Amino acid sequence: MLKDMLFCYSVSMNLRAKKSLGQNFLNAPQVVSSMIESSSISSEDIVVEVGPGKGVLTEALLERGYTVHAYELDIRMIEYLSERLSSYIESGLLILIHADIMEIDLAKRYAGISYVVIANVPYYITSAIIRLFLSSVCQPKTMTLLIQKEVASRIVDVQKNSLLALSVAVYGKAKMVTKVPRRYFSPKPKVDSAVITISNISRNVFSDINQEQAFFNIIKAGFAHKRKQLASNLALLWKDKEYWQQILINRGYSKQVRAEAVSLQDFLFLASCL
């Protein structure tokens, strides 16, 4: 046992964060507890953790008896966690997967399985990871994400929509849990972070895959040129500017309205006008 402890300590000392992978290791137990408590995990759920790093969150989940599927791209972390958490691997509570989560077929791996997502997400792939899980045929029950504070604020802001906020809101309800100062990470990032949860996840607002695709075509077009009026942006997708202006007027908006001022329900209606 002493040998294993010395090995883990030696390896840990050499596990410097890789900038190319957006690694910033969380070192705040109170934040870890907050993430777990806000995740609504039940004993029947699998926890999918993206980027476990040195395993601070992973170990806390395992100590509470949860089964964890941890996806890690950095082979150094896989080797370190394989030693540090070997007893949980042997018991079957921890499954370490050396893979890029963006390349995982979630529909195949989690078909018929209730799971939640918990992740300290690298800033540069935040949107991609959110879309990956929310648009999957096998959606998670909840998502709890530690992300850049500015991005978190955009997602939960109900006064001013964004492409990302609408992409989340159409599938579930986002809530700010807590703000996380940059000093709680090693190395310290340039900006503060925040924990958000996305709950009540479903695709119930869509009648079929075609409506879902139409919605995303509409919002992508609507936010493509931020300084342009919404009608002008949508005219680049289909019909002409006057067509969209009339629809917006009928919905109670000015014909000069911009995308951020339009509600989720009205974007769903605009998608039906394609």
C-alpha cells in the first residue's frame, strides 16, 4: 500500500496541466460537494464524468457509492487514476475510458440507461459538449457543468437570449448553482467559473426530427450576424426580408427586432414558417 501511495504521489507531482487540453484542476472540496448535491443523482443512475483530471470529483462521487464512467483524453491521467482509484475499478464502481467524449456514440452506449453528466468542462469545448448530450437520442437526466462564468451567465440569462442559451432552453431548464473564483483552480485560469445545472431534459417540444432541425437552422441563421436585424438574417436562409418582418409583426415584435430579443417559443414558431 505504501508503494502505491508513493507511486501516486510521484506521478501526481509530474502531472502538469496541458494547455492544449484546456486543463485547469479544481481544488475546492466545497465546489465538488455543491456539484454533486445539485445533480439529482439517484442510486440507479450512472454518472458520466467528462475529464476527471486528477480525480477530485471522481473520488468524491465514488465515496458516496455512485457508479462512474469517467472519460479522459490524457493518458497520463488514466495511468494516475488507475493506480490511485484501483480499488474502485476492481469493485466495478469506476470505469475509466481513455477516449474523446466527442467521438463516443452515446445512443449505443447508454441506450435504456438512466445517467447524469458531471463535468469540469474545458472552456473551448463547452458548447460542443452541451450540444452532444442534449441532442443525443439518449439524453442524460441532468447535466451539472463547471464552466466559464461568462458563458454560464449567458446560458441562464432570461432577459437576453443567445444561440447557446436557446440551444439549452429548448431541451431543459438551466440554473446557476454557484460562482467559482479562479483561485480554486490549478493552474489558475484568467477568468472565474460557475457551476450550472440543466434539468428536466427532454425533446418534448419537438414533434419530430425535422422540426428539431428546422429550429436549429432558424436560430443559427438568426444569430449569424449579430448587428443585423433578425428579418435580414432569416432572409439569407429562406424567403425575403419582408416575409419575416410580417411574421415578426404578427407575433408582436418590431420589424427591426434583433435575435436576442425574441423568445424561445417565438423561435419555435419561426421554425414552423420555413
